[in-house]
Amino acid sequence: MKTTKQTGNRGENIAQEYLEKSGYEIIARNYRCQRLELDIIAIKNNRLIFFEIKTRFQNKEDDADIPLAARQIKNLKRAITNYYLKKRVSSEKARLDLIVISVDRATRLAVLKHYKNIF
């Protein structure tokens, strides 16, 4: 059985590969500020994009969509604001995307869904 950290790392690796193939330039991974973390930060078309990656093992009958809790969104907003302040960048062309990776328990195959501009 894989640990939560191993599952998360696998998902982030899958997401990074997908993003790079889709033309995103990865500028940071696992950016930490205080106790908060931004999984992936990338640039595409002069736009700064923050990515939250959710990876889950599931059975075929499980629903792949994983909504973010209000607390998680609040923490992501705080981390993004912290990033703007520390890096002195504008928030005008920035957005937050969610990537959900569902790994089938039986086959170990991963399915990726990319939700753009979630707030």
C-alpha cells in the first residue's frame, strides 16, 4: 500500500508531464509559504497559473471528481497572495486550476481531468 505522500508525488509527476506536453512552463513545484503549499506553478501565454493536484485511488464505480473544501480554497488563496507579495508579481493574469488524477485500484491506470480557473 502506498503512502499518501507517495500517491501525491505520483500524481504531481503525472500532472507535470501532462502540463509540459501541453505547453506549460513549470517554474516551481511544491512552493511552500508558512504551512501552506502550492503544488505546481507554471506559465503559459504570459499567464501565471497555480495548480492544485488531487490524486486518489478509486474503484471503477467511484466518482472521479473531488471538490475542494472551503478551507482548502481559503488556504490556496492565502498561499497565492503570499506568492504575489514575495515574488512581487501582478495577479492580473493569474488563475488557479485543479487537476484531479484518479487511479483505478485494479488496473493502476490513471485518468487526468483538468479544471481551469476554479475561482
